[in-house]
Amino acid sequence: MKKNLDTICVQGGWKPKKGEPRVLPIYQSTTFKYDTSEQMARLFDLQDSGYFYTRLQNPTNDAVAAKIAELEGGVGCVLTSSGQAANFYAIFNICEAGSHFIAITGIYGGTFNLFGTTLRKLGIECTFVDPDATDEEIEAAFRDNTKCFFGETISNPGCNVFDIERFAKIAHRHGVPLIVDNTFATPINCRPFEWGADIVTHSTTKYMDGHATQVGGAVVDSGNFDWDAHSDKFSGLTTPDESYHGLTYTKEFGKMAFVTKLTAQLMRDLGSIPSPQNCFLLNLGLETLHLRMPRHVENAQKVAEWLQKHPKVAWVNYSGLQGDKYYELGQKYLPKGGCGVLAFGLKGTREDAIAFMDRLDFICIVTHVADARTCVLHPASHTHRQMTDEQLLEAGVRPDLIRLSVGIEALDDIIADLEQALK
Ligand SMILES: *Cc1c(COP(=O)(O)O)cnc(C)c1O
């Protein structure tokens, strides 16, 4: 039975059988018992499915992965120990030394470093393109060895909205999948597969958890990309894996090829699994995601409108504001609103921004974003503090940008705190 997102948030994933716990149990066990050597051997050959070692699969983790796959409308999902690991695995599952891929500018700083510096050391090259460039300019970045295109539904910290349908078409014209980091929108506000994206990633650390209790990530596959049609580019999926007795993922697993390879090969060799305890906490967060997201949007919309009218505020970026650069894209991809995160700048200097943040009362300065508690960060002073103003602008972060993550407290209290600090 096909269910609504609200029901999937509450009920998805864990389906207890007779006499089993109603609530998802924490299987805090590294290993699982079998009766014969033969049973165990069949698991190692991927001939039977079943649990044998938590680095590969665990019942608690799998229930939460199934919920996220269902929320995104995908065929399968793999959970990782962080959002960073999720983006790394999504790329590394199809790229290897000598591969190239394309990402848009203005994405999350950690992802920018991973793509621009660390993957380069592994021989994987990333070209960053301005999403505002013309189709011709973007298509010029494709090469024979290009393997995928990457963007963020709503970028962190700039709050730019990604034109998923446009970039899916461009990627598909060049025979490669579109990967979208859907962390900020969450499947409650946007489902990138409906617009042609092939793979979705998440930092579950943010809204999905919603309470800032665990660091985690997820990779979800739509099952839609035809790897065999572009077999020359994706031989890791379409030709025998010698480390698995010559098994070919697309042949054996069909639509589950991408997630099976990610689990059986990358997780086996590289680890980075979340703990079952953390997956339990993530699941508790997911149970209220559909209630929290509308409240984040409602509060952020009102705060954005209030800031925009304030005489000390120079500018506000929030796609829900009429006249915002991303208003039209927001209406198309985020009709229920984007998220609670907005960016703004004060009239004045970097020091004025710092003084404002230091005077806030319950709105805290934290290196975090997108949870129940309202918080602020000044990238130029914190996450990006080693960069000059010129370098910041190149990375798409204005030096005066304050990132405000609007929580689900009472709107009046949030505005009162901002007001007294601005005064
Ligand atoms: C936070 C974040 C990440 C990294 O996730 P971690 O869980 O911190 O490793 C990746 N992408 C986006 C959009 C993020 O906001």
C-alpha cells in the first residue's frame, strides 16, 4: 500500500512480526548467529541475504535506511557515519582514479574540500561550474571521462535553489547520473527523483535527526539510471567484480546494483557505518520530520520578512521572499517552502556582525545548522575563517553573510531576541 509521507515518517521501515517490539529495537551487536558453515558461506557469496556483520548490514540501520528510501521514493538506501561519508561514497561508487565529475559552486564547504582537494589526491578530478552559467558553458565542462554531476537542492550556506530538472537533462544528455544533496529541503519539501535526479544524498545530522544528537548520512538510489546503457563509463557496475568471485552488479541485482555495490564493496573495504544506537536516534527524529519542517518554514518565512524590513539589515536570502533571486525556482521545487535556514547581511562591517551575534540571548552561536533550536554562524569568522574576503567571494560566501537557522521555538521569542541584539 502506497502511503503518504507523514505516515512513512511515523511508520516506515520497522514492521514488527508477532511478539516483536513495537518500537524499533537497537541491535547493538556486531555479529549474527548461523547454524551451519554452509549458511554463512552463502551469505558471503551474496547468494542469500541475511545479517552476518554490522559493518555490512544491521537490522536497526536497515530499518531506518528503508524508511529514508521510502520517503525519497527510491529503491534502496545505505546509511553512513556522516554526511561527508555519504557524499564520498556516492561519488566513489562510480568514480575511480582517472575519472572526472562536475559540481556546482556554492555548495557546502566540507563537500567543496572533499571534491576539490581530497578526491584530487585519489586521482578523481572535479570541475566546479556556476549554476547561473548558460547550458553551453556548462556542457563545455563535460569530458569523455566525466562520470556524474552534483548539486544541492538548497545550498549551505548561500540558500541557493538548484534547478534539478534542468541539470538532470544536461547530465542525461551526456550519459551520466545527477546526484543531489537533499539535506536542507528533506523529502518533506522536495523529492529530487520526481525531477529527474538519479541519486540523493543526505547529512542526516541536520533536519532528519532534528535534535542535534547524532552525525550521520544517507545515499539513496532511484534505480532509474541505466548503467548498462553507458557501460563504458560505469564498468565497476557492469563488468565482473573480481573481489566478489566475478559477480556483475547490474546483472545480479538490476535496480539494486548501485546500493549493493556500495554496501558489498565500499562498506566492506572502507567502513564508515553508523552505530545502531545512532540510527535509533535518527529514527526518533524522522518520526516527527513532517511536523517540524512546516514549522521551520513558517518561522523562517516570518523572520525573513521581518529582517528584510529592519533598517540595520542590508540584505536577506530566502527563497520564500518575493523578489529573491531564487523565488521562482523555490515556487517550482519547494512549493511547501524550503527550510528554516536563511542568510542575511547587516549594514556595517564584519565586526558589526560579530557584535550582533555575541549579543544574542537564547539564539546560540554553534557550528551546526538545521535543528529544533535557533542558531547562528558567521562563516567568515568560523567555518571559513582562514579565507580572505576575495577567497570568500570566489567560494560564493559573502564576507558579511550571517547564516541563521530558524528553529521551532515561538516566533515572537525568536524575533524579540534578534531585535534586542540588533538594537
Ligand atoms: C552538514 C552537511 C554535510 C556534511 O554532513 P556531516 O553530517 O556534517 O558530515 C553535507 N552536505 C550538506 C548540505 C550539509 O549541510
